[in-house]
Amino acid sequence: MPPITPPPTGGPADGLAAVVALRELADRMEDAEVERAMREGWSWTEVAQALGVSRQAVHKKHLRRLIDAGIELRRRNG
């Protein structure tokens, strides 16, 4: 992977502010896509695999928000 080159103008404060903004955008995108996947009937395992994290991690991060949004969640069989 090639190194990331900072923009030619602005100092470290601008660069770090951009990092924060990108993290916030990524979090909002993840929330929206996890919600969409769960509405379409994906399992926690499928979502976790797509995100490259454990099922437990995605469950812990998103469960409360999905319940509050009224999304019907799949239950594990067995």
C-alpha cells in the first residue's frame, strides 16, 4: 500500500481534524449499512464477516441502536 501523502496546505491540526471527520463519516456509514443489512435479514455472523470483525463485536456495537430503531433481528437457531 502506498503511503498517504498529506495535503500540501494546512498543518497537523487540519490533518488531524480531517482524520476525525473521516472516522465520524465511516461510523455513520457503518451504522446505516448494518441497519440495512439487518432489515434485509442478514445474520450477525454475515454482517460481522462483511466488516471483518467478530459477531460479538458487531452485536455489542449495534444491538441497542437496532432495537431502538425497531428492527426485527434474527435469532440464532439452537
